[in-house]
Amino acid sequence: MTKIDKARLPSRYVTEGPARAPHRSYYYAMGMTEAEIHQPLVGVATCWNEAAPCNIALNRQAQAVKMGVREAHGTPREFTTITVTDGIAMGHEGMRSSLASREAIADTVELTMRGHCYDALVGLAGCDKSLPGMMMAMVRLNVPSVFIYGGSILPGKAPQVDEIPEDFRSRDLTVQDMFEAVGRHQNGTMSDAALEMLERVACPSAGACGGQFTANTMACVSEAIGLALLNSSGMPAPYESRDQYGDASGRAVMNLLEKNIRARDVVTLKALENAARVVACTGGSTNAGLHLPAIAHEAGIDFFLQDVCEIFRDTPYFVDLKPGGAYVAKDLYDAGGIPVVMKELRKAGLIHEDCMTASGRSIGEELDMITREADGRVIYPIATPITKTGGVVGLKGNLAPTGAIVKVAGIAPEHQVFTGPARVFECEEDAFEAVKARAYEEGEVIVIRNEGPAGGPGMREMLATTAALSGQGMGKKVALITDGRFSGATRGFCVGHVGPEAAHGGPIALIATGDMITIDAIKGELSVELSDEELARRKEAWPGPRETIYASGALWKYAQLVGETYKGAVTHPGAAAERHIYMDL
């Protein structure tokens, strides 16, 4: 590899010249050699912790990344940041910290990179918000960057015993099945013993939740957007052979550094559109409608919820993954992974082939090297998709003037229009208690408000409530709307991201139990049978945002700063307002 001139790199501020002798003394204290000190310094950031299985393998994988950096004559500097893991934060107060953690991850990676003047970044992440948070930091800093996913969990298998319902015994298990098992248990169709047996086997290894939930959705995004090496996200976390991707990612970032290819050279409007295509065709998480705009914001690109949804609208859905489908992330990897998926999209002219990737080659050049074809089981040929439109639909109307989003993957067209009376709840806990007690009627639209980014605060996911409804067999018999979010594991007719949120005086704050609501995913509408005059009258009488108990600390700070959901719920002005680029200081 050509020697890289440190005179143009940020690390010159901490390693070069007589005035930096005190700084160099610290590096010698850590056992670094003179040669290592004067090579480019590469941040190797991980979200490793012992909070959940999605993060537990990241430390091991970081060592492989560091080997790759060293092989390419760079000096790796490993550091960690936080993670809030949604599966454990789900269904209680902890979920308020989840979305806010995305911003904290981006902020802390930025501060570490700036504080120590690192020249490039390899980021390893494993859980829902850590993936977009790490990618946001890369684009914000605009340094040569490579992302690597920690990998998915292996599927669980239920014991073949009579106590466990047959449909649980006959399928691969994920954490989604555990939430639905809670619903079965609540309605008396699953015993204590069966629930206990399932919880011991549903998650059998390290790795992120196995279906096309938010973590795997954003892992697919990392490849499609170009920040990760193609096919690096698919291999399950326990596979030691994942380390080969770590090593390759370390070498790749040094190649990008030599060629001065930066994160914003990779993350362009076209790259964001490629990423949205992959989310749509795989039936990915609605949270992509939150995270893609946030990543775009860091690059100064306007790419909002409705832009994401427009791409979803004309992208075929042809990858049969849970929760709407039958298969898990390991099955997708075994079928050829995202490279085969993108190859199918290219056949229909739905991929921008000229986009740069972490390898230094374009998407088109990468796909030219892929010889595998769709297997027709996990990955359908795009000519014969599962459905002709994407798995996620954007909605607008007098109940959601700035938009909302609904996941329709796995929902038959005849079930994609729903009209019913509202049953309004002021928070998720109230709704969950009502669902547990069956204090709702078939045909109703359950409304959960005050759960937006500012109003929650934190924009919690409603998986506990939706999974309980599914477990009670009511997933298709009621609908649910919220200004909060849904997990990528959510099934049923559930609308999230309703904006403006209740705390900002959006129409969702004004509706009352009994108002007739229509959700039409075919036309893309979300409306309530109230005149403009009636909505205006109710707005006049609205008492203002509901008070929360979060009057100080990180969640208070987040609630003050967070912006509108359709723009990604971001907390700073982004690249459009920046006056310098870190790499060029």
C-alpha cells in the first residue's frame, strides 16, 4: 500500500512535530511503536456490551477488524459506545431510552473521533438503534468509513412436547414468537410450563433478532447504501468465519483512506434510494422510515418519510422474511444474501449502479461479480414477486398531515383497508392493560397517543401491545395507530409515526373514542370522519401537551431538541448548516 501522507490527515494534530511530544508519550505508554504512531490512526468503534446477545460478539469481531487495519499499514484505536437494546427495553419505561440512544451513539462516536483526531472509522454495531447511530456518525464526520454488522442470532427450535402448541413446534423461533407467546399465555391458550420452555430456546446464540426486524433491516441498508462490504451483514454472529469480513473491512477502510473516498461520497441521494428499495423488497421494518431520513440529514440531503414511502410504493416485495413471511436472516444468507436481492432489483432497473461502495468499486461492478440467482424460496425472482408493491406504505390525510407509515408485508390486499371507531389511550401502558383485559371490541381502531419523540418522550415501540393482540388472534380484527413506533417484529394492521405527534398538537391529539377512523393502505390515506371546522374547534379547546415525569436529564434534553418524525426525529441542524468538515480542519 502507498504510504499515506499524514500532512492532510486529522491525526497530524496529535502525532507530528516537536510540540506533540507529550501526546506521543501517551501512545508509547500504551505500547505503540514509533511506526504505529506515525501511521494513520483508524477508530474502531463498537457498541459492545453485556446488555443483550446482539452486542456480545462485537468485541471479538473488532479484533479481526484491527488485524485488517494493521495489515494495510494503519494503526487501529478501539473504543466503545453505548447501546440500548430494544428487546430488553420493550414494553416498559426503558423503551423511552431507545431512540434517544441513536443520537447518543452518533454524538459519542463523533466526540471520540474529534477528541483524538482519528483519520478513518470502522464501526461495528448489532442492535436496532446502534446501526443507524453508527452510520450517522460516519456521514456526519465525513471520514473514510466502513460499517460492519455483528450478525444475526441463530433461529430457535421448540421442544417437541405436547404442552407447546403445534404451530410453535413447527417453525423457527425468534424473540417475536416470545412476545406472541405472552399473548397466548394471557388468553389461556398456553401454559406456564410451555412459556418457560419457549423462553429457554427461542434465542439460542449471540446475535441480533433473527427476522427482518429493525436490526437486520438496517444491516441490509448498510450494504445497499454502500457503507458495508457487500454480503458482510448476512452471516450469523456465532460463525467464526465472520472474522474474515472484519479483517476485510479493516483493509477496506485503509484503501478508502488512500483514495480519499469519504462517507458522503458513498451516501448520496441515489444510495439512499437503493437502500429504500432493499427495505421495501425484503418487507423490512417501518423504522427505516425514521433512520434513512436521519442518515440523509447528516449528509445535508432532504430525504423524508414520504420519499422513502414513494420508493416502497413501486418496489416489488419478493423476499419472504419474518415477521410477514416464513424465513429468518440465516436463511437469507444461505440463499445468497443482499447481493442476490440487489441483483434481482437490477434486473428490473430499480438500482442505481453507479453508486460508490466501501470496496472502492461501484454497486454495478460489485453485482457483476455475483453468480448466484434467486432460489425461488427465500428470494423470489423479481418477475414473480410475492406482491407487486413494497412491504411498507406511507399514509397521509387529515389525521396525519405530515405522514404516517404502515407495514403491509404479509397482509392480503382485502385486509389493507380498515374503518372502525376509535378507542383512545393516552399511553402504551393503558392500551396494554386494556388488551390484556380484552377491554376492546373487534372492529375498533386502537389509538395510542403521547408516545412520539417529544411527547413520550422517546417514541417507544408498541411490540408488547401488538404481539398481545396477535397472540389473542385479533391481529386482523382490530387496527392500531400511534404517534410512537412499531418494532420491526410487529405484525397486524398497525400504523406508526403519525405526525404531527400529539405533543405538537397534531390531529391525533384531538380525536376521541368513537370517532370513525379509516386506514387505507391501498390509496395511502389515514383519515378521521371530522370536518376541518370540528378539528379546529377541538384544537382551540386542546389543553396542550400532556405533562411527563421527565423534567430533567437526558430524556428531558432529548424532548427539547428532537424534531419532526417525518424528518427522522433528529436533534441538530445537520450538514445543511455546518461550517466545516471535520476531515478538512
